[in-house]
Amino acid sequence: MQLATEVIREHLRGVIEAIVFASDKPMSHREIAKAAKADLKLVKELLVELTAFYKNRGFRLDEIAGG
């Protein structure tokens, strides 16, 4: 069961990443969760992980004005 959960999280992380980078405007957590058809709490957790992942890269993810 643990492996299945990790596979799902990894897949959803990729979906969220694609949504964020393909969007032409800032998106709220709710909008991302709706677009990914995923649980809001899990989307928030994965966004925190993605923010940390990109922290020391050539760009970064930030939440600004709710988006």
C-alpha cells in the first residue's frame, strides 16, 4: 500500500507541476486542486514540496495574493 501511495503522490506532483507551468495566470490552491481533480489538502502538501524543490533553482514558486 505504501508504494501505491507514493506512486500516486509522485504522479499528482507531476500533474500539479504541469498545471502551474502551463497556466497563464496565478492559480489558487483550490483552482489547482480542481484542475488536477485532487484533494485540496494533498495539493497543498505537494505545492509545499514543489516550492522547496525549486527553491535553489533558476526560478522559484511563490504564493502571491492567493495565487
